[in-house]
Amino acid sequence: MKFVTDKEYNKIYQELLNIDKVFAEMWKRYERMVFDEDEDSAALEVSNANFRIVVNPKFWKRCNKHKKLFIICHEMCHGMFAHWMYPENFMREWANIAQDIQVNEFLFNNYKFSPSLINSNNHASIKTVFKESAKYVEKDRDYIYYYNLLMKCLRKD
């Protein structure tokens, strides 16, 4: 694994300051971001009783600046919302989708992040996951709410 360079680390810190001082402070307190070929895209890891963001280097190179900052803030939100802890009876894959809905909705609605600017048509959001039923889904809820809705949808099929 290779760590993010000092130059990129400092540049990201300055850009996070422009988004929210909380994200910039978290960036300083997390272990340094690492690149790992075994990671599919990006993930939050608990390491040495701290958090660190792990990113696939090829994926990272394909990302524009807006998407890189979105990814960092997205992974930090998983930490802020305590998403590393979830009930044992939850199916991990579906819990992760529900957590991503919560995080992405939070970032899209409260910051200047845009699905079109991150060049992603496959992000998890209320609109992309629940499609025609999205208008019935409450906004600003925790992931457990979204998880329970997903489980109801699965039982209907």
C-alpha cells in the first residue's frame, strides 16, 4: 500500500477547508489515506483504533477533483454516522446500500456536490434506488429507515 503524497494531502486539506472545516479537521485526524490495488473503488477502514480511507489507485486517477472530494467526504460521513457498527441480523450488502443512501443524500442536500459533477449514474440515492416510489420515501432519515424500506421492497418481489 502506498500513502497519498504530502503535496496531494495538503491540497486536499485546503480544498476540504472550503467545503467544511469539520471535513478538513477529520482529514487531519484520520490516518493518512492509502492506495490499495485490492480495493474496488474506495472504502473506510478502521485501523489502529482510527479511521483511514483506502482507495484503488486506478479508480482514483479516473476521478475528477469534484469526485475525489466527494469520495473523501462520503467515506468520512460513514465514520461520522457510525456506519461501521450495524445490527448483526442486517444483511451487509443491503445495509451498505442503505448507508450510502443516507450519506449521499446528506452530501447532495447540504453541500455543493452534484451527481452530474461526480460523473456517476450509479450512486445510491433515494431517486436512484427507489425509482418510481421515491416520492413516498422520507428524506433526512438514518440508514436503518432506508434498510427497512429495502427489506420491504425485497419481500414484495
